[in-house]
Amino acid sequence: MNLKKYCLIVFTALVVQFGSAQEGLPIYSDYLTDNYYLLYPSMAGVANCGKLRLTGRQQWFGDEDAPSLQTLSVNSRIGDSPSGIGAIVFNDKNGYHSQAGAYVTYAHHIMFSRNTIDLNMLSFGLSVGMIQYKLDETEFLDDFEFDPIIAGVEQSATNLNIDFGFSYHLINFYAHGAVRNILKNDGINFNEQGLSYNNLRTYSISAGNVFQRFGSEWSYEPSFMYLYRDGTKESSIDVNMKMHKEMDFGTIWGGLSYRRSLDGAETSTNGTQNLQYFTPIFGVNYKNFVISYTYSYQANSVVFNNGGFHQLTLGYNFNCRRKKYDCNCPSVN
């Protein structure tokens, strides 16, 4: 077995051990591109428009089998009712691991507002998804080579899982929370020795506020997200700042997101290293169309490649109703 294949197998074993290869839809910074529904089921149908979003993410251009992700999501209010529905399909590939899945969502929105001056709304959402996990071992062994722990085939498993989330909007303030992968799934991590790493439960909370001076075309949106993976006891935090400028045709916006892991990894030359990402964001809302670009740069001394993540988001807003609330709340109005 050559060195490259051996290293890939070792890497695969580590990924399986720590359970990060089968988390369902990965959590990057695409929620900041007017796409909080990817993270929080409670955001389905929350806005005055239905939302269609298509994203494509690619890491390390030029490297074979580099991580890539594609998502397609849609969500909308059910007529004038307090309920919303949504759906997500995704395809995620990372080397010899891949996963594809689909979620359907129901959300309910409880209004406490007495008029259109103040927004005061509590939302709950539940997503049910089917996820297919794959591990391609067909290239791990050369012809006529034998290894007792490598089957040399493409392993696959399909599992059902559930996500639950809530959101709260109060004028320009918002807060979200979610529990993802509530059910335990063995997937392809279950082995014949009876060992399984099936706790993929992930907790996330987000909060932010939009500030705007009276009469100004500019608004500022600081926010954060905290993420905790129950199975591996890993956690990370995002600190974000976005700026919006109102234009005749819509809105332009941009910002910066910083993600830092709160758990360090030991390296042989640089001691403990914490994962760090800097992600600049730029987007345009032109009438009912949305386009945005993000680039994530990993600011660590020990990295596989100096190239970063490129992500493009295309969107369309449909079935729009008039703005209901007198607030600076872009995710709702």
C-alpha cells in the first residue's frame, strides 16, 4: 500500500472516530447570506417572502477530492396562516467520505404583536431528514492486495434524523437555538466489534441586533453563534459583523465573520492549535434576486493547503407580501 493511500486511511479512521464525517448538513458561514433556515428549522416561512436559495462551496481548488458542498433550500409561509414549510437537499463530499440528504420542515409562528409597529414573534420548527452516508474504499488497496480491516468496497448506510429549533424576534433583535441530529445513528461508523460513534447531536445558539440611525441608509448587524458537538465535546464560536446599505434597486451588504474553535489540537511543531476562520461576506439584493459570495481563510500555522473555501449563493424571493413590521429586521421584512 503506498504512503498516500495509507495516510488517507489513517485520516478516514480519525474522522470516523471523532464522528465529524456524518453530521448531516455541515455548518459553515452560509447562514449569514440571508439563509438562517439552513441552521434553524424555525426560520421556515418567517419572512414576508418565500425564499429559494442555491449554494455551492468548494475548498482547495486544484486538489483532487477536496471538500465540496452543494445545497438547495426553499421555505415559505402557508398562505396567511401562522405556519411555514420548507425543504432542503444537499450533497457533501470530503475525500472518500460523502453524504447526501433531504429534509422537510414544518414551523409555527406565534405573534405577540398588537400592531405593525412592534415585531414580537416566537417560532418553533421541526425538520425530518433522510441522510445517506458513503465511504468509498475501492481505491484503498492495490490489485491482489489484502488488508483484514479494509473491505475494498463502497460502504453506505441511510438513516433518519430529526432537528428541532426555535427563534425569537423582538423589533430589531433576534435569537435562535437548535438541536440537530436528535436521533442516534450508527451509519457507517458501526463495526463488527460493536463499537459505534453514533452521537451526532449538535447544539447551536445565535443572537444579533440590527442598529440604524434615524434617516440613515446604513445599518449595522453584529451577531454571534455558539456551536457544541455532544459526541466529541467540541465547541466553537462565530463573531460576525454585517453592514447593509439601502439602494434604489434593493440592498447591498457585506461583513466579516470570525470562527474559533474553543478546543485546541496538539501539533508536533507548534504546540496546541485552535481552528480559526476569517470569512469576508459580500452580497446584493436586486429586487427579488439575491447573490452573495463568501471566502473562508484558515488562519492557522499548520494547514493542509493555504487555499481557502469559496462559496457562492444564488437566491430568489417569491410570493412576497408587503412589509408588515416597522423595524429593521432583514430576515423577516
